[in-house]
Amino acid sequence: MVNATGFVTFLTYNLDPKFYINRDHNLIKISSYKDVTDLEGNSAFEVTCKYSVYLPVHYECRSLEDYTGKVYPFLVHFLKKNIVRTEVHNLTYKLPPLRKSYRRKRTRKKS
């Protein structure tokens, strides 16, 4: 898998200041927001979030730079919001961390 990190900016009409997504090792949390108006004059919020997502390996991508074009469609599908801007800061090949339920529990030795 390819880990992509950066910032995404989207437009929303209902702001939740504690907006946070942590699903399938994909993490998105609010960095900042500001009050704006849309093209029809309605009040809206432009929210900037920091993200760290895991993209599946794709046969068309031969180098890490090829995954830059895969980040925006992944975020559109994941967020389902009106994305204004995406910034990709880092791309690396990584395996997602194991879930806690998969970790082996330590047992105490009885004395």
C-alpha cells in the first residue's frame, strides 16, 4: 500500500469543529476553518484538514509520483464532500499498522 499525507480543503454548510475520521487506518482531522460565502451568497465554511491515507497498489503506477493523481479520487470517495483543493506532501510505500484485535495478548505466568 502507499501512504499519502498532506492537506485537503473542502466546502461545507454544517461545521463540526470536532470533525475526525479514523477508519481503516485512514486518518483525517481538522487543521483550520474559516467562514466564507458560496457562489449563491449562502454562508459556508472552508475546512482544511490534515490527512494520512493508505491507497491500494495500482498496476498503472510505476513510481510513487504516479500515485499523486490517485489521492484526489480516493478523498472524494472517502469524504463525500465538495473538495476545493488537495495538497500531497509525502508518498511512501508502507503496510498499514495491525489492528489492536490482531495483536497477540500477553498472558501472565501463574506462579
